[in-house]
Amino acid sequence: MLFKTLSASVYGIDAHLVQVEVDVGVGRMQDFNVVGLPDNAVKESRQRVQSAMKNCGFEFPYGQGVTINLAPADLRKEGSAFDLPMALGLAGCQGQFFGKALDRMMFLGELSLDGSVRPVRGALSAAIAARDNGIKAVAVPETNAKEAAVVEGIEVYGLKSLPQAVDLVNSPESFERVKVDAQQMLRESAQYGVDLRDVHGQQAAKRALEVACAGGHNILFIGPPGAGKTMLAKRIPTILPAMSLEEAIETTRIHSVAGILENAQGLLGTRPFRSPHHTISDAGLIGGGAVPRPGEVSLGHNGVLFLDELPEFQRNVLEVMRQPLEDGGVTISRAAISVTFPSRFMLAAAMNPCPCGYFGDPAHDCHCTPPMIQRYVSKISGPLLDRIDIHIEVPAVKYKELRAPSAAEDSAAVRGRVIAAREKQLARFRGEKTTYCNAQMAPKMIRKHCAINAEGEKLLEGAVTRLGLSARAHDRILKVARTIADLDEAENIQGKHLSEAIQYRTLDRDYWA
């Protein structure tokens, strides 16, 4: 007897429809075969499905040959989400569904040996694929139900066990759909536990941080240990504009596919802040694997990627980040497939000025020799530094500033100015599909929106000549100046805006002289 169910396989952040065909034949060899390019996790489903059906009181076709085909056969299937549709297909072959077809509902779920349904990766992507293919309903593990219910236009049911899945097929009217208010979920989850007010002193660094967030610019903090570089970086998401529903869904999809979405969390409301350790590999940072998985640059999509102790990262690891910084995406190619992950993130990095960390600190002696400092700094290539718009020095905090009552602005006040500047940029780039902030301007847009007067031309020419700036650094100065003008509510870039932008190129000057 042949019975068919529907499921989905995730590649990259997209899911593809998979038809699970179950055939049970009398008189065949007593085999349980799964075909259709399954990986090891799919092949091992045989034991899980068999035990789950037995422990839930369902008949298993012992003594008969079982063949399960996952179609299309040329698409590689990986993961444990096919357990539930396989078990339902076997139950269908045993007459559990009274002639009902399962071609209008998608099933996802890993089975425990007792028949309970465990959560799976990529439920949100699978729900989107179901909607796009005209499937009206999706049944997922109860833990994944809110995540899948974010997708409008489909019915979502949460399952706890295999018997409940069988009851759903036989009596769908007795089950209540999972419904969520996506906008309400977004508002409730958009809470941060830190605030910019926590950072004492560092007014110049805070100003640079505001400029960086207002224009989506990459930023590098340079200063001694304990100066507050990491504290400043961790508060970047609190002054960035709140995520839109579209951004939240896109970010949630990536985290769901990677398997790091918290249980029962339907939607990410806060911008991601990823801070990988400096021992990370290039595959861990960019993504990879036999079946490509997203790396840290993609997990930080629509948020912040923070690289602390920047010179401690392997140089080859840092160099592979140059393309995602420019393109906003990562393409990982394998022999059978090519996958593109989005990676539009704001890069924040921190470094000490020397190996001991105290070069230029009046309160501590630096014992590093010039060759030691040169080797330390040379780990960061010029092309990578060119892609970081703002280099800002973060000096040690003085005692009086540290102990003074905090009168600093909170994150909400700074965010208000950042949002106002971003709204100007959205209006400026209306009609551009891939440009949402000043940092993303292409050369043609720079010429159009970053015009400067004769005074500015003279100032910029002097800076480029004196500092030996590259063409990329020249463009980034203009982008930053445009952002500063937006914060200043100025229509045109003025000399003071250019001067401030040039001052943010600390490492282009002879900082270690």
C-alpha cells in the first residue's frame, strides 16, 4: 500500500517542499529503506519511528518491506524533521486515516522513542515554503508553533505527540489553531538589559558611536584595558532603530535554521549582538560545512558583529570577512549546491594599542618595543581597516568621571536622534532596493548626495594628501560626513562635518609615532 505525506527540507535559509512517499509491501524482504538522498540523521529515523509507533500503540508493519522515498530525489535531505511525516505515512498504510489524504498539510517533527514530538530547526522557513506552495496548514512541534504562526495565510497547529498528530488528521475541527499577533510579539520582545547611561565618561567615543549607528557605519575602538570598549559595543543595539517586522522575520529565520532560537520564542525582537571568540575559524565566522550552515556574520544579520581583541584573530579569518562587509551576503559553494546567506551587519571591533595595552597611557608604562607593536598592529590588513569607517580612541576613564553621579543621556535619547537621521536617509534613498543608510551608498550615490563646496574640497584634498588615504577611505569619509550632517539636520555637507569625519580616521594618521 502507498501513502503520501508532506514535509520540508531546509537549505540555506530557504525551505523546499518534500513529498514523503511510504510504501509497504507484503512478501518483500523485511527491510526498512529510506531513499532520496537522506543524510545520517534521516537514515537513523528508522529506529526512532519504529520505537515511537510501538510505544504509542500503533501497528508497525513487521515482516513486510518498507520503502520511504523523499521526493524530489535529487535534493539532499538532512535533519530529523522527517520522523513525524514518516510515522504518519506508515500509520496511513495501516488504515489509520480512513481514506483521508494528507496532501494539504505539512508535517515537521522529530520523534522521541515514547512518541513525543521534539522541536526542529527551520520551522519558520518551512511555514513560508508551505504558504508559497499553496499548502493551507502546517503541523509542527508545540515548541515551534509560535515561530511558524508568524507567517500569515496558513493554519498552524502545535503537536505534543504522535497520537495527537493522528487525531489532528482524523478530526482537525477539534484542534485549535495557533494564532499570534506578530506586531505585539515584536514589541514585547524588544527589551534590552543594558543602557548607554551605564558608561561613565567617554563623551567622544559616545559621539562616534552615535554617528556610526545613525549611518550604519563600521567602528573600531582603540584603547587600554578597562577603558570601556566592550561596554560601549554591547550598547550599540540599544541605540539602533527598532527592527521592522520584515527584519525580525528575516533574522528569526537565520537563527531558526542555525538551531539557536530559544525554545518557544516565536520572533526575535532585539537586534542580534554576536561576539565570537578570537579563536574562531574562518568557517565559523563566514559559515560552511558539508551542508552549509550560517556563520557569525549571518547570525549578526540586521544587528551587530563585535570582534573584541581584533589583532588576536587569525589574519586569514579576518580577511574572509571583507566580501560580506562589501556585499551584505555570503555565498558558500559546494559540489552539489550553492547557498547564499544574508550578512548585512554593523561591524564593531576593539583593540589595544599594543600587546601590553598601555601605549600612550599616562598612568601606565608601556614595555612594548616598536617591533612588537608593529607585529601586533600588522595583523590587521590595510584593506580591512579601509572598510571600517570610524576609528576612535577610547582613553582610560579618570577617577572623577568614574565616581561622578551619572548625568549621561540614556539610550532612548540617543536612539531618537539616530532614528531621525535614519528617516532622512530612507527618504533620500527611496526607490533604491538595497540602500537603506549612508554606509550602503554606492559610488554613484556618493557623487549625488555627498557634494561639498570649495572649502570642503580643500580640506578633503589636504587630508587625502597628508594621510595618504585610499580611494575607499576617501569615500568613507564622505559617507560619515553625510551622516554627521544628517544628525545636524543640515541639507549640505559643511566644513565642520568633514573635519569631524576626518578625525575619525585615527589609524590612518601616524598613531604610534
